[in-house]
Amino acid sequence: AKPQLCFQIQYDEKENRNLHKIKKILDFNTLTRLRIQESKSSNHEIEEYLLNTFQTQIVISKKYQILKKDSSLFWATFNPQDKEQIEHVLIFKSNKILRDKQLLLEKTDSVFSKYLLGAKEGTYVKIEPLYTPFCSDDICRGIWRLQNGFMGGPFLLKSYHIKSNTIIAVGLIFDPSSKKRDYVKKFEAIL
């Protein structure tokens, strides 16, 4: 079925180094295909705004409701009434280059705790400290949880170093009844 890709790889143990190259090519093609798919229902006006404001080409679906849109923070959410599902996309700026992953995660955690509040007083989203996020290149994958609450899920963070600023784009999901891999891959493709 289109756009399915099937193949078989036979290799000798000595050729193991080529497998890494093949995996990178497959990952790139998967992300490109996901981005094209998401672009079909994207909000071009918001994408233009994000390009002008944050100098990043991010795909935002029309299904998202925009909660905050200014020069320091863009926040969009998708929370359908008929499902126990919440998706958030946050894009914000640091006025300095944050190459240190710990500083990047601290900045992200402060934005989470300020804007992503739970239904009960004293509840807010934070990066789960028991599971250190995995960071490679300019992408971090980790787990968030609701402080003083019982929710949690994965997040994906991408950072862009533009001039003397760092632009941070984060996607996070709460959907206890589904596999999270597809959401994380989608965020990796659109952010």
C-alpha cells in the first residue's frame, strides 16, 4: 500500500558500518514523508508567522487551537472533547545560545511549569527528573509528568541556534490509550 516501503537487507558482519548509513537514510525518508503528510492539512498563515517571528519552518496543523502567539512564545494545543488526548506545541526563544543541554532543559522546564498548568491548583508539567532526557545533536527526547498529579507522557524538543538566540520547539503528548512512538515521530517531522 502506498506510501509503504518494504525491503530486505543482507549483510556481512564486517559491513556493519553501512547499516548506520542505511538507518539514517530510512529515518530521513520517514520524517520527510510524515512532514509532507502533515503539510497537507497545515495552517499556512501560522507557519508564515512562525517563520517571521522565530526563523523556523515548523508545520502546524489546522486542528490545533492557538492559545498564545507573541514574539516570546507560541503555544498551540489539540484537546478533542471525545478523547482523553492532549497535544501541545510550544515554541519559545532564549536570548542567548544554549548549547549546554542542561541549560536547554532547565529553560524548557521553566516554560512548562509556567504555562502548562493542571486542572487542580498546584499542579503543573515538569520534565521527569528520574529519567534523564536523551539528547543527540539538537534533539532531546524525554518524559514529562504532572507535578502533584497523575499524568505524564513523552516530549520531543528541537533547538535551533540562530544568530545570538536559541529557538526551542517542543511537542508533548498525553494519550494513555495509544502508542506514543507515532506522536514522537510526528513531532520530530514537524518541528
